[in-house]
Amino acid sequence: MSDKKDKKTCDVVGCEEEAFKTVARKKAEKIFNLKGNASKVHLCKKHYKEFKKKTKKERELERVGWV
């Protein structure tokens, strides 16, 4: 038995960094070339930062719609 869970890796093709955050696949596949076909994808810190920058406008519009 192992003491720790297996480390998740970034789901962006060509990246083997440790996963930092999980995001919806539909949003992430607009920006990145992804591995697998799960509904959620794991991103490392570098790719999560890039994801936030590229989806900033879209996220702002979603928040405005809540009001």
C-alpha cells in the first residue's frame, strides 16, 4: 500500500508538471491541446495561469450575468 495518492499530472499535451487546479474541459480545450477525454482536466501552475489570462473576459461576462 502506498502512503500518498498518485500525483496527478497536467493534461496539456507535452507537459508532465504536477497538477495544480482542475477546470472544465470545454473551457480548457478552447485554449490547449489536451490528453484524454475526461470532463474535467488538470492543469499545472503555468498552464492554469495562462488559462486564467486567456479566459478573463469570458469569466467577467459570466459574473455580470449573475447580477
